[in-house]
Amino acid sequence: MPVYCAGLQESKGVFGLGENDMILLVRYGEIHLKGLNRPHFESLQRQAIKRALAEFPDAKVEKGYGRFYVTGISDGELPRAVEAITKVFGLHSLSPAEETEKDMDSINEMLIRMVKDYMAGKGLAKATFKVQAKRADKRFPLSSMQLAATLGGNILEAVEGLSVDVHHPDFTVYVEVREKCYGYIDVIPCAGGMPQRSNGRAMLLLSGGIDSPVAGYMIAKRGVELNAVHYHSFPYTSEAAKQKVIDLAKIVSEYSGRIRLNVVSFTDIQMQIYEKCPHEMLVIIMRRFMMRIAQRLAENCGAQAIVTGESIGQVASQTMESIYVTNSVVSMPVFRPLIGMDKIDIIDIANKINTYETSILPYEDCCTVFVPKHPTTRPKLERIVEAESVLDIEALVAQAVETAEYIRID
Ligand code: ATP
Ligand code: MG
């Protein structure tokens, strides 16, 4: 379970509701900044939530003000549904809530039962609490402050072992008076970012390593749809190495939505570079091919940027000079979201998004097959261009693109 779902276990069945009584309040993040485009973003966001809940055929997603209401999820389905929604980009947080009519008796009854169940579920004999109320429907006779005070007093009287602490309570009871009245205790953080497919498409260079899945996740978080390219050197790299990349793409797609993965055979290009170019330049020339092919594939699928998992200085091919030389074969923007990050921080994200364990499986990568003993760390552009001029670059790129295997990951 991702770290940001901590607490979910406790919230399961907390309200003791029957089948389909649960409502999930799902709050969104940056969409509210989008002015006139807001309905468009909201529609994309709603579709993304629907896709994430595809395995729950009764789930309904309705738009409220600044939020979505998800209904049709039973108590038993709740943990899986909550986990699925916490992965949807563009959302800020969610709360499993209960809904009631806008009269004080019903609200009181609902909250007292909710608090009792919550304390019983957590095994709490004593606890501090506060009530936080929001009156969005201004026709409701009590102000937010009055509502919180009245309900707080009632709960205090009805539930044993409670005392009020408005600064550092053990838990907060939230009440919102809107279209209906909603009560909840848990607020579960979601992934943040922008809705899936709201910001164009990019081509991710996806290796089997730790970095590139994280890079893809970070760009997709901004609403960018991902297509991906993986270079493999069959038979020097195995089917298992390729499967590992498919598995990684599958994990990233749980956040990003569908990924179209191009698997490009790189053996011929690597062999030719190996035979015809100085060995200390192998990696740089190889990486220039990767970038050219990625750009060509990007153009073919309407992607407008390339994404890599590079981080300055991490390896020989990621020095400033190396990045300059590999970057110069493409004209598209190249996004490197990890460029200033330390490995340890990248690993933290890899763990959080659940790619780490797959990334560290020990399969060879095409980059590790033909590695020279002493790769140049300070390549000079003119020397590299001269060295690779013995190759029929255009033909090699065209052949790689034409023979790419196309895998749909949904
Ligand atoms: P990673 O953990 O992502 O493999 P790395 O530290 O091993 O990164 P490199 O091997 O230099 O670094 O690769 C830098 C970037 O180039 C990767 O993050 C990825 O975007 C891309 N890349 C490397 N190898 C491949 C490959 N076989 N197929 C597709 N892209 C690749
Ligand atoms: Mg790698």
C-alpha cells in the first residue's frame, strides 16, 4: 500500500455503513486556477477518476463545487477504491464520508455514531477532539462557528472519554453543510499534480533502471500523457529484461494512464558503433542514437517533448559535457525532472510509487552490454560528430523506427 494511504486500514468500516452507503468526497488541486478552461479540466479529471474506478461497475462520479462525489462503493470495496483514487493525478485529498439531511437531529445522530465507531475501531478509551464545520449553504440557520460549538458540545455529552482540544486534537470531526450534510474524520492525501492527459504528450526513454520510471511519473504528474521507448539488445539482453521494462511501464501507468511502449532493437546500431567508432566514445554515440530515435518516434505519435531520467554527474554519460553532446542531436525540448536530485531522493520516490523493487531486479541493460572500460566524461562535439560520420545514421535510425515493436499498456 503506498505510504500516502496510511490510515486507510483504520478507516475501513469505521462508520459501520451498509452496502453502498459510503460516499467519498474527493477534492481537487490546481484545477481551480484554470479560469475559463476549468470545465474542460474538470471533465478530464472526472474521466480520470472513472478510469481509476473501472473495476467497480456501480461507482458513480459526480461533480460538486470544488470536488467530486463518488458513490456506489461498498464497505468491502472501500480500501481498494481509496487506493485507486489516491493515485489519480490532479486530486488533493479524499475522505470517506457519510451523508445526511440538513437538520440538526440527523447531523447529531450521524456524528455521535461516527465518533463512537471511530474510537471503538481505534481502541481508544480516551481521546481529545474538535469539530470543524463549514457552512457552504448560507441558508442553513447556524454559522460555521455556531455549528461547530453546538455539535462539539453534543458529542462531548454523548461519548464517554472525550475532551476538547482545539489546538492539537487526537482527531477532528469535519462537518460540511452543502447540497446535503457530510460528516467525516479521515482526510487521506492524494497524489497532487494535474489531471491525466491535460497537458499534451511526451516520449519517455524508459530503461529498466531506477531513474527513468520516476522521471516518467513526475512528468505524467503534470498531466502529460506518456509514450515510451525502450532500447534492447537481443540476444545480448534477455526477454526477462524486456519484460521487466513492460512491468515498470505497467506500474507507472497506474498513475499516468495508458502508456504506448515502443521496444526498439538496438543490437545492430550498437554492433556498428562498436566496430567502427573509438571505444571510449561508444556510450555517447549510442546515446545520441537513442535521442534521435526517440525524437522520430515522438514526431510519429504527436509527442512534443522527450523525457529522460538523467541527473547531473550520476554517471559518465551524464556530465554537463555529455548531456550537451547528446542533447544536440534533437530539437524537441528534453525534460529531465531528476536533473538536480540525489539518488537517495530518487529512490524515495521509486519506493513511494512502487517501482523500486522491480527496478532493482538484476537484468542486464543494453547500456551495460557494450560498455567501454574508460568512457569519455568530457566528449567534444566536433570529435564525436566526426567519429560517427562513418555510420549511415539516417538508415540506422529509420530501420530502428520501422522495426520497433509496439506494446499497449493500459
Ligand atoms: P536509469 O536508472 O533510468 O536506468 P541510469 O542511471 O542507469 O538511469 P543511464 O543508463 O545513463 O542512467 O541512462 C540515462 C537515461 O537514459 C535513463 O534514465 C533513461 O531515460 C535513458 N535510458 C538508458 N538506457 C535506456 C534504454 N535501454 N532504453 C531506453 N532509455 C534508456
Ligand atoms: Mg539505466
